Amino acid sequence: MPCYNCCAGFVLTPEVTLSLERYENRSAENVMKKSKEICSRCPVKLEEKILSGDARESLCEAVKKFRADVLVMGSHDHSTIKRALLGSVSDYCAHHAKCPVLIVKKPQH
């Protein structure tokens, strides 16, 4: 008799994979649009790049490649346990990026 509780998993069809990639691209474009809107009010030079891969490594490599003066990033403000399990991208970048890192927390309501 087969065991249905042991091995749960997902098989992603090409259509689902494509849909997820489109969603990621739209999300990235929306973040970039909002960032440009915010930066347009300040006298800063904004250079936009959308990267894929491990966020920690991609961001630190981009800092080196583009010789960034500062890396500004948001914080999800996860709990200590969640940070320990997932790792904190902002914490990693604060320790490994070759420029100052400004971490912006979500405003509390």
C-alpha cells in the first residue's frame, strides 16, 4: 500500500515556471519604478540593475562591479528565528559589501 504522507513535493510545469518568472520580472520592475520615483526627489545618481541569483552574493558583487558609493536596502524585519533559518540579506551585505550599507526599515504604523 503506498504511503501518501511521506514524500511531498512539487513538479513545476514549463507554464508554471514561465508564469513565476513573469511575476518576478513584474515585481522587480515595480520596485525599480518606486525607487526611481523616490530618488527623483533627491539629487542622487541612480543606477538601476535587475539581477538574479542569491541576493546576498549578487548585491555584494554588484557593489564591487559598479563601484557603488552606498548600498541602500530594505529590511523585512523578520524574527530572530526566521533570520537564523533564512539568513538576513541586509545583515550579510552590511558585513560583506565593499561600501557603506544603509538599511531602511518599514515604518511602523
